[in-house]
Amino acid sequence: MRVRDDSFRRTMERHRQAATQVRNGDPTAFIEQLSTRDPVTLFPASQPAQTGWADVSQAIRRVASIYSRSSVVEFEVVAADVSGDLAYVVGYERAASSIAGSAAETLTLRITQVYRRENGEWKLVHRHADPGPGNAGADGLREAMRDRQSEEQSDS
């Protein structure tokens, strides 16, 4: 699908690169794309929903901590549009990634993201990611995240 707005198309490419970095254990670029102005929300594939920049960015750090050795994330856009200072994209993210040190396997996430233009730059204000039906790769992701959350609670 062709995205009409050049600046938003560049934002989507930066997102693909940032998603690849997350799947290689580095959340930095992804977190830099988040708005720091509320509302900011996250409905992740493997954790409870989060609201507010601090909780959303922590959830991104947590998921990045279990990923490694990922291929480049492929981003298939199903629909995207821009209207004024809001934009959205719906699509699929695919990459073969190692989760919690396991052998790399392909994980496809269905994603919906909403962006807000802030000071001339598109910032992510909402992300919903889920594996969809029958996606076995997501089971390992969910299990690893449960283990990570248990470790964090034990350390508290």
C-alpha cells in the first residue's frame, strides 16, 4: 500500500528499523519515537496494557530484554492514512527472532499504531500488537514475558 504523506512514510521506515532494534535487544530508537505527552497507550502482545510514557517505555524495555538475534523486521502495510495531525497504520511485522535465548523462529504480529504530529514530527501515541490466531511463535514470547515479570517481582 502506498502512503501519501512523505513525512509519515519516513516515520514508518524509522518504525521498521526501531522494531528490528527491539527484536535485537535495543529499545532506544523505539522509545525515542514515543510521544512524551499523554495520552500514550500500549496494548502489547505479551504483557498487560500500559498507559503513560513511563509505563509504556518500561514495557518496551522489558520486551526488548528477551529478544535477540533477529532478522530485519518486514513491515507489511494493510492500511494507513493521515488526517491533519493524526495518522494511523495497520499491518504486519514479521521477523525471525530468538526469544529468551531459544532458537530463532518467525514471529508475525498484527499491529495498529496511531501517531500524533508534535512540533512537526510524528510521535507514536498508541500501539496494539497481537500475534493473531494460530501463531505458535507467540507462545514462547508470552512465556518469556511471564518469566521476566516474575523475576522483576521477586527482585522488588
